[in-house]
Amino acid sequence: MKNKILKWLNDYLYLLVIGFLTIIIGLYQPILGAIGGILLGYLIFHNIKNIKRKEEEIKKYVEGLSDEFESATKHAIFNMPFPLVMVDENGSIRWYNTPFLKMVDDPDILHQNITSLIPGFSIEGMLKEELKALDIKYKDKHYKIYPNLVDTSKTSSPNNMIIMLYWVDNTKFVELAQKYINEKLVVALVYVDNYDDVKNNTPEVNRPLVLAEIDKNINTYFAKHNGIVRKYENDKYLIIIENHGFKCIETKKFDILDQMRELDLGNTIPITLSIGVGADGNNPNNAYANARAAIDIALGRGGDQAVVQVGNNLSFYGGRTKAVEKRNKVKARVIGYALRQLIDQADRVFVMGHKNPDMDSFGAGIGVLRAVKDREKEGYLVLRGENPSIKNIYERMKNEQAELLDSIITPETALEMANDNSLVVVVDNHKPSFTEEPELLELIEKVVVIDHHRRGVEFIKDPVLTYLEPYASSTCELVTEVLSYMSEKINLTKFEAEALLAGIAVDTKNFSYQTGVRTFEAASTLKRAGADTTVVRQLFRDDYNIFLYKAEVIKSSKILFDKIAIGRLEREMEDSVLIAAQAANELLNINGVEASFVMTYMNNKIHISGRSIGNISAQLILEKLGGGGHLTSAGTQLDNMDMDEVEETLINVIDEYLKEGEEE
């Protein structure tokens, strides 16, 4: 408004001045005033005429400029070097240029719908994405489409909008990006799990041939995919390979695992490999670090498998066979010595198992507590109260060794007592979230892990000592071995020996599954320490009602895939998880059943107990549902699902597992 006033004053100020002067003159000299008025009128007329003329000139100039701009715009659009098409909001083609016509190679595309012409293209999806540029592949070429929306609702056009789609050929960039991905370096570590056992159990005449064949197979397999293989120890290999070669191997699900296992040149023991792969590293050093982490996990899961680490994600291949027992006890001796040193250096030692501990977790805790007391240190077993799985042994402890009750504390008390010089020994578990008190692991720097479960993705961060042996029958077996190397004489009481033996018995189903030579050696050690097998047997006796509930599960169970039993305990009670586990064990006694899974309710979640005779991996199946365990025994918990949904999910996972086995 202010600018308009100033412009008006600029155009008419001199006329106002002349008019004012003419009026004054007219008052004194009327004739001169009249002449001045005539001249003033002429000036006003002339001024208005000039202003209109200038406005006409400006208008013509703007119109000419608009015509030129419109002509240039049309020329640019019609002669655009890359494809351009205009469509309405429904996807109907309203206009296109010559490059687009050449791209689709179809002369009759006007009014066709672009979604039918270009597979995978969606107008609705593009509008939902707020007209963001999108990538699409069409006829072996890659295009980046840049959309532009033109609002035509206020024009004479029958459409509310017109969408202009600019197609930029992005093929060279995509090919370059793919080349970068394909040529990215992948680092792999290959360990022969049982090199010494194979060597020692092969007749001397065949030994050189077997060892040479191992070397040849590994070299040939990776060289076939343009990989570089370097052997840096008798049983260890470093492989550098490009990503596209690795992807070929991954597609075949690391079939070298099967090739090596089937190798028969006089060796009496199958040859198994552990493979750790570091892919998608930012640099070779990072890829190597990922490979080291992956091989540790592969070994921790029992070997005979490949673990691929891509960023923070892990993929597992193989691992369907039982872990081979290690007959060399050097590691147990080293662990025993190292644990003794750590206990001696600590002020207090806290022993902690997993949530809802079973006989193995509780027995192993009692065994480690004995080791601490033998070193004359403060030792405490962290336990959040008794549960049905340990009820019988807990009652026996009260009667036979009541002084142990003073060494059993709650997690809250442990947090108050912990200091900078404390030590935590985690038994029968390696997942922080599954311990009795995860916060204790963050509070105390020194953590020892003793476990027999196959290693999962989640693992306690930076333990000072790890004794994880999936070949072992139970954690109680491992603890018994460690105790025998911590001092010349095992000072176990009768109750402590029976607690350890009960742990072995429960995980081996009374020495029926997952047993090796060292399992019976540990049992004989405990027997010499005073364990009574009859008393141990009595610890597993159940109430009459539990027998009825187990019978209920077995009666309602069904057989799927001709070899897998699935049952339900549709009650939530204190003993529901224990009953589910025992029912799963009982289902394995049915002829033809190789694996069993029983579902039950627990704390607003659905718990699944899985058991197997060894031909099917209960661990690999329940790992897909967020659980874990080992080959013959595993478990998991699911929430936000009802029993029917859990059963359907479980069946789908089992089906997927069996199909993977057929492919391998």
C-alpha cells in the first residue's frame, strides 16, 4: 500500500504543484488562471496517455516473454533426452515423449494404464511415498523415476492432477554399486573340529592320505569360488574371498560341511568343520574381527556348522549333528587352575544359574560353592526362591546340609553385597537376560561362564573365563571335572555329590541321552565321593497329580510329519513347566517319534519344551522362536499369542526345518 502511494506521488506530484500555483494565480489574475487551467488540463491528458502507453508496452513485453518461455518449455519437454510421461491420478497415460516411446517399444500406449505397462510400478504407492524418487527395473535397465505433481483442478482439464514422470537411466550406477558389493572382501576362518581325534584314530598307513585329503578338499572348495586359502596351523585355515563367491557358497548352505563329514579314507571318526565368516565389514580388519567372533560362536555351539556375521546379524548353517566329545582333558585342567586363581583373588564369589533353575543349574551351583569354600572364600548361591524343578533336592538340602541355607541369597541381597573385587560364576546358562539377576553382571566386572548349551546370539559380555562345551551332557559334568583339577582331593559332602549327580541324571534322562565317556567318568567320581544312586533316583519322584497331568498331555498329543509329537498342557500352575518338560520326555518313548514339543502357560506367556532323540535338533527349531538349548533339549517362551497361534507358528517352523534338511 505504501509503495502504491509513493508511486502515485512520483507520477503526479508536479501536476499537483502546477495546479496549486494555477489556483493562486487565478485568484489574482483570472485570465492568466484560465490559461493556466487549460495548460494544466493538457498536461494531465498527456500524462495519462503516456502512462497507458507504457503499460501497454510492458504488457506486450511480458506477453512476448511468456510466449518465448512457453515455447522454450515446450521445446525442452518435446526434445528432452530422457523418457518423460504424463499420467492422471489413475495412472492413465495422457502424453509421452519419443524417448519414452522407444523405451517401452509399444506404439499404442496413449490412455493405457502405466501400471499394466510397467510391471512393479504403482501410482498409489508413489503417492503414499509423497512423490519421492523411486528405483525400478524395466527391460534389463535400471531407472530412477522423479515424479512431479501438477494441480489441474482449477483448469478446464477433466483431471484433478497430472503427474509428470521423468525416467533417468541409472543402469551404470546400479551396475557399479553391484560390482562394489560383489567384489567386497569377505574373511572366513575354517577350523577342523576334531583334527587330533581323526589323526589319532586313523590307521597309520591311511593317516597321511586322510590329512592330505582334508587339506585338498578345503583348498579346492574355496579356490573354486576364487578364494585364497592359507593354512596357518595344522587344523586352521584363513580364507579371503570376494562377496559374490561367498554368496554362491552361502546359497549351497556350506555343503563342504557334508562333504567333509562323508569323507571316508580309513578314518573311523567323521571329519567336522567349524566355519566363521565375517561379511560386510567396513575394511579387511573389521571383516576379520567379525570372522573371529563368528568362529567362536560356531565352536561354542558344538562345531560342525558355519556361522556368518553380517554387522550385528548372525546366520547359522549346519549344526544338525551331535557335538563330538573331546577326550582331551587339558582344557578342564586349565579351566580348573584358572578358576582357582580367580577365586583366590576375589573377596566374594556369587554363583548364579538361570531363571527357574533345574537340577543341573542348582547342582552345578552347589558344586561351585564347594570349590569356593575349599579356597576359604565367601561364596553365595543367588537364587530367587525354590521352584517345582528343585523342590525335592531343596527339601533334602534342608534336612541333610542345612548350613548351606546361609549361603543362598536373593538377587537383591547380592546386589547390595557386591563390590569391585567380587566374582560372578554363571552356570548352566550364557544369556545375560536369562540369569537370575542380569544387573549383577553389569555391577561386577569379573564373570566366569560354565555351560554346556550350544552358544546362541546373546552372550555374556567379555567374561574373564569361559568353559562352554556343548559335547558335555550337563553343566554338573563340567563342574565335576573342574573340581577334580582344582585340588588333589575332592571334598564334596554326600549331599553335594548327589546334587551334582542329579544334575547329570536329569539332563541325560537318567544316562540315556547325550552321554559320553567323560559323563560316566564324572558319575564315577561322584559315586566315590559318596553319592547314592538310589537317593538320586528318589529326587525325581513326582506327585500323583503330576502323573495325571502328564497323562493328559500325552493323551491329547498328536503326531505330525510322521515323527514329531506336539502336546498341550492347557493349565497354568506352579508345576506347569516341569510337567511340560517331563511330558515331552515321555512322548519320546512312543515308537517312531524322534522329537516332541509340549506347550503350556507360564506367567502370561506360553512356554515350549522341546526334546529330541538326536536325529532332529530341538535347539535349531526353538532358536527360530527366540529360544535355545542343545541338540536333544531346548525351550522357549512366546508372548502376545494364544495357544493356537503358538502351535501354528511352531508347526511352520518345524516344517521349514525339515525342508531345509531335505535340501541339505
